Amino acid sequence: MSSFEDIVTPAGTLSAYVARPEGPVKGGLVLIHEVWGLVGHTRDVADRFAREGYVVVAPDLLADQGITEENTAGIGEAIANPDEAARNEAQPKLRALLAPLRNPEFGSLTTQRVQACFAFLYDDADVAGRVGVTGFCFGGTYSFSLAIHEPRLLACVSFYGHASFSDDELAGIKAPVLAFYGQDDDALIAELPALESAMGGAGVDFTAKIYPDAGHAFFNDTNRFAYRPGPAEDAWNLTLEFLTRHVA
């Protein structure tokens, strides 16, 4: 069962795709989309998690920034295209779309909204306080952010998200963290040793899995250039095992 619902936040209501299991509920999961907005792929992933027994809230965090399924269509695939000309043509569109996200107020607003989604699930009678978070790219970054700001969170799974946080911020993470990366995702792989060290210094239970012959967005099966079926299936299975251990 799935529907769009309004989530109350400190900055007004937020539209979210909510998917509920047909049978028993294992727990709740905040699912945070890629930078392309709440597209069909994200809704499909929410439905997959619901079939595994989780109540899933996938908020639309970017529509009010002008980033919608309609105006981001095809850009992610173009950016991943091995053809340099196609990538160069897509870059100005990407920069224009992402410009509103550089507003200093955007980060705090988005964190508040994600926290409101957590609260919505935490208070759900079927979920009974058992809540995790997962997200992809933009969503992977804000999965880390929720872990920092919400000590009641039970698990965090980040797919190729940045984690540019201070040591003091990382020390706020109480939940175990599982993070996935593609070896060819150069920027994130370069940052990973420092992140692992910082997570260890902060006492965070942090596990990183790197997939060879994969890059950014390897889980997105709607992106023909980025998708890698083997790593995607393995990451999915590891995510379900992780959530079973820590949330269900």
C-alpha cells in the first residue's frame, strides 16, 4: 500500500511518498532520494522496502527548489554517459538545477525536514520506535546528517553520500553506519580514508563497502550508464541484513 501524504515540519508541510507493508511491520525507514528529486526510481525502491516489511517515508525534499521529476529527466544518465560531448552538454543544466542547494539555509531546512520524517515514523504505532535511514547520493549525505542529529536512530545506510562533517558532529552518531561506494567514484574514494579515520576516532560503528568496476549511482537501475547489477544486488542484500540486525 502506498500513497502521498503530508508530513508536518517546522517549515510547513512536506509531501512524501509513504509505502506500507501488506503484512507484519519490521520497522520504519526514511528513504532519501538522489539529487534528481522524488522520481519513479525512488518510489520503486520504497515499494521494495515495503515488501520487505518496512513502513517507508520518502520525502520530496527538492520540489520547492524547482527540482522535479519532469525537469531532471535524463540529466543523471547524461552525466554518466561515457561520451564526453554528452557530459559537457549536460553540465550547465546540472549547475543551474543545483544552484538553489548552495543557499546556506538549505542544509538546515533539509535536515529539519528529514528529522520530521523520522518523527512521523517514530510515532507510528506499527513502527514502535524502530527507525532507520537510507539514501542515495544527496540522500546518502542527508542520511549521515540524520544520524548526527537523531540519537534515537537505529541504523544508517548511505549509498555514495558525502560526509563533510566535523569530528564533534560525527561524535553525535549513535547508530551503526553502513556505507557503499563505487571504486570509480573518484571524489568519494579519495575522501574515504579520512572519513574512516574520523568515524573511528568518534567511536562510530562504521563499515564501508567498495565495489570494483562501479562508480557513482551504481544502484540506480534507470541509469543505463551507471547501473551495475552485481554490486546493486549485493548492496541490497547487505542493506536488508543490516536493517534486520539493527531495526527489525
